[in-house]
Amino acid sequence: MIIALLISSVLLWLALLFVAFVLLGALRSTDVLRWQLEELKAVTPVRLGRGGLKSGKRAPDFKLLSVVGPEVALADYAERKVLLVFVQTGCAPCHAVVPELNRVHQRGDVQVLAINNAAPEAARKWVSEAGAEFPVLMQENWKVSKRYEVMATPFAFVINEKGVIASKGIVNSKKQIGFVLDGRRDEAKAEHQETEPNENETNESNGSESHSHAKELEHV
């Protein structure tokens, strides 16, 4: 009798654990779907040069002045995994995700690098107010954003040790940063390298407007 009760209890606990596992998986899937819908909204209307370079593309190199002074190039982080985040002064979600980006940067397994489309004084103020501990670079006229085909902010790319884009996505929260780092949405294999896109090909939509969930950006 006691043995039967023990077996029943064990089976009941196993059943409860299974149900909990299934529910957690369903919730996780729902979060990913919500993230995808949020990103779709951020890059709508969808047109060339808005949704971000696809996984598997060679990440375009760049060299920009950092907030602290010296120029920094993507090539400086060769053979390192890089989380490249596009931000903008005045974008509330860009400010809100800085603490989590700091934590990712502090772990040391991923180099966090941000590009802010702002004048030097405004960019320095943003870094100071947000408390960014990772390198923040300054671009003008969305020059690098156009090459990466993304105008929504905050938007991130994971660039692997071979210099290839492994995943991408909008990063309005800690959870979404985790999705991008895990490559949750991307099915393309980053091992397939492609040539760097021509900068002139990604400038076709100058003068048009793109609406971001975080902030509306304007071309110059």
C-alpha cells in the first residue's frame, strides 16, 4: 500500500513537472512571437534598407570616432563576438536597455559596441546620463545605419568571430537582447559568408521616412 502511494506521488509530480515544462515552452514561444511582431512594427513600412542585413552576410566594416576621442573600427574586434547596437539620442528604449548592455559587456564573452547618430556633445551627454560602460561611437547622417540597412532603434546585430552577422533584432528590453544573443529567430547559418554590400545600393531611400517603435528617424 505504501509503495503504491509512493509510486502514485512520483507519477503525479512527474506529470506536474511535464505540464510546467510545456507551459514554460509555450510562454517562451509567445514572447518570441511578440518580439517578432514588435520588430515588424518597428521596420514598417518594409522596404529595402530598413529591416537590417540578413544573417550570413559579412558585417560591413567601419571606422568612427568614439565619445572618448579615438577612432574605433569594427576590425579592431576581429576574432571576437560583437553585439553591435544602433541607438539614438532621445530614444527612451535606447536609454532603458543600457544597464543590461553593461551587464553583457561586463561578462566579457561578448564585446558590446554602440553607434549613436548624434553630434559629439549630444552623444557624450547620452553616455553620461545612460551610464554606458561600453564603447559608444558617433555616426553622421545615418552613414553606418544605411550600410547595415536598419533605421529602427535600438536595433542590434550579433557579429561572430569570423565577421559575419549571426543574428539581429530590435532590443527594447533585457529579454529581447537575450533573444538576439541566442539567435532565437534566425535560421540562416552564419558560416555562409557573403561579400560586403555596396554602400550606394543601400542609400536608395534617401529623403524618405522610416517609423521605429522606439523613435522616428529622419534622413538628411
